[in-house]
Amino acid sequence: MYKPVQVNRKDIYFKPDTKRVLARFFSLGDERSVKVIHRVLKLSDEKQKEVFGQVLRSYSQRHRSIVKVFERNFDRVRHLLERLDMPTDKISMTAKLLIGSYFTMEYSIESAALFNPSIVEHPDQSELFKGEKRVIISFRATGEGHVSSIVFRSGFIDVENNIHLDVMGTLLDKPINIKNHRYNKSSFISKLVEMHPNGALAMDKLIQHLTETFTYEELKRYVEEVRAEIEYSADNDGILKQAIWLASSHYEMTFSLDTAISERVIFPISDTEKRGIEDARFVRFITPKGEVIYYATYTAYDGFSILPKLLTTKDFYHFTVKPIHGEIANKGAAIFPRKINGKYAMLCRIDGENNYIAYSDYINIWNEAIHLVQEPESPYEFIQIGNCGSPIETTAGWLIITHAVGPMREYVIGASLLDLENPHIEIGRLSLPILTPNDMEREGYVPNVVYSCGAIVHNDQLIMPYAMSDYASTYATINLNDLIQAILQPEV
């Protein structure tokens, strides 16, 4: 008979907090925006100062540098002043900031849910006692309109494997967005053809216009030139829009050094992710030279299409974002924490049902061999099987924490082992899940779901944060040796 693995659920919960708000641009459309600007400019100087003073009293302590936010948002509507025949240099700074405030809104980033966590070792492990580890936990935060972003918590795990969270910062901050990537023509066209295999006249014309390397702004100019040369058609328009969409997905961002990690919000920036950033799976990657790089795969969603993307950082202040190219264009990619036989390796689910492994010489280009590793076998995984984060290296093999879907679309968590040198070979799998939703965990936005995006090992225990029915999160610990023995020797 099967001996179940003991899972210790911890009485610590990560719940959505409606007080955590971000200042966003408030879009009204050009026609309404012009009317609002006109109404502000008709106010006397004294009235403008009075109204702006009220805004500052209400919001200056809720946001870091709210005046800078107003300045940025004024700049986004500055071009509309031409319709009012009003030169910018004729407008007072108070009027500019007041106009900016009308185009600013608060957004409660996690008002709906805080879920799908992953956990990694913090870059700073100083000033800890023996047996402690400082960690960073990432979450998918969801607010109004079901728009998802990435948020963080920091803390440490003690010798008893309890997580102690740092005090949360209250002034949330978005990064500075810098679109400074230069695109290579051949790789860019290759990805565009992958997305539009049938092609169209617009594709041929765009290939003619593109230089060997180009920037996002240069691409926009080339696209407008192509539009002027060809007749409109749905196919042509779709390709040109897709080219802009694709180019906007590669950027860099930097957070201010005076932010706590819990105040840094990776909010949708590019067109590819305007409806959400979903399920980031962070991994602490060790290069062959011993350098530490943090990668996270996530799914960008624009309301119609998904695009797998790669987030890279060394310090959680500066991040680069780039699209992942190749055949793994589906949800659930997770990178191995080191190279295997000289290649990057990644778990992926290219068909929405089975687990695969891909190998590549490049971290964001995956066109090489993809191996089927796991298909549903047990009743709890008959609908689909996928990963719950990056593999964990053990002496017995690569430990894979899996999610699986069974009757009543119930999501559960299982585990398996893959061969260390040839991880496309499975050497063991649990016939029963290690975690299923209990009575408290099965109620939420999406009922009957437990789900994780990453775990770590500490003090010979698996530390596994997980989401409860797409609403809140908690974590559990499992003895690592007991889990491995259960996988390798399922019958007792």
C-alpha cells in the first residue's frame, strides 16, 4: 500500500491588502482629455493653487514623489495643448501638475487576489544566525479588471522552518521604463513569421525596410512607411500591429534604491502584457563560472494572445525583460537552476496537457530538441500535468513539484524525480498527490485549486509556498528525504 508523505501546513497566510495602491495614468481618450484640460486652464491661478493643495493634502503621503507622477502624466497629454492653441511655456507649473493629477488614478494592485507564489534565496545572506536563510517571495497580485502584476515580500526562514516576514513598505513604486533594446533583423523576422506563418504583403515590405539592427522607435517609423505604401487589409494590418506588439515586449526597468522590495511592483508596461503578467517562476541560476543570476519566466497577456517572457535580475533593483522565442509558446515554463551538459534546460508544457523538457544554447531562444517527459498517468492528473516551479537538484535526481488537474477541475500538487544528467528521463513519480485543497483552501476566486510557482530546500525540508483557490497564499514544509523515498519506493 501507499504510505502518504507528511505535509506540515503552516499557519501563516499571505492575503490581499486593499490598502496597497499604485498611482497609474488615467486615460480618458483625446476628446474628453481636451475638455478636462480646458476646464483646468479656465480656473484662476488662485483656484488652481487651492485645488492642487487639496490634492497634495489627500495624496502626498500615500505615494512616493506623487509630484513626479503628476509631471509624467501631464507629459502624456501635453500634445493635446496644440488643440487649445496653448503653448506649454505659457502654463504655470501648478497648472501642469493639476492637469497631471486629473490624469492619475489609484489602482489597488492586490484587491482581488495575492496568489501563485514562488520563493528564492535572497542575494543578501548577511547578519543571520546558523540555520537561517533570507528569502524573497514573489506573488501574482490581481486588482480591478483582473490585471495581474508581480509583487514581492522578503523575510527569513528560521531553524524551525518558520517564515518571518519583514515589515511591508507602504509606498508602492513602479520602475523607470527604458526602451533601449536594439533588435536584430533576422531574429525579429523569424519570431514574426512564427506568429504569422502565412505571411502577407506587409511582411515582405517590412523586411525590405528594416535595417540589420533597429530600435523600437525606428520600427514604428518603418511600420508607418509600410502603411503608406500598401493597401489596407486585415492581414496586413495584423502583421504590422503584431510587429509593434512584439518589439514593445523587450525593455529594461530600474527601481529607486530607496524602495523596500515589498514596495516594488512590476506592473504591465508593454502592449504584450497590458491585461496582465501571470505566474512568474523565479529561479536562482548558477552559471558555469559561479555567477548568480535570477531568472523568472512568466506569461504576458494582452487580452487576446499570450507571450512567454523572461525576466532577468541580479539584485531585484534592475530588471531586463525579453520575449522567449521558439516552440514553447505556452504557459508554465520553468528554467533549471544550472546548465545541463553545457545547455540551458527548461520545463515546459507546449500542448497544455503534458510536461516537456527543452534544451538550448540561448536562455531565450528554444528551437532545439524538446522531449516529452510526463503524461497523465494517475487519476488525479488525467486532465493535465505541469510544473510548480523550477526543478530542485538533489542527490537522488531533479525534484519536480508538479500541479495536476483531475475530477471537478481540482488542482492538486504532486512530485516526481528526473535523472540528473538526462532530465528528460523520469525515474519516479508519486501515484497520489502530496497536497490537495482542504476545506479552507478550496473556497476562492477559482475553487478547488492549490498551486505553486516555486519552492526551495532549507534544513533538509522542502519549503513550498502555494496559492489557495486563486485568492490568497500560504506555505507548507515536507521532509525532503521522506519525499524522495516515497517517490523512489512508492510501495511499502
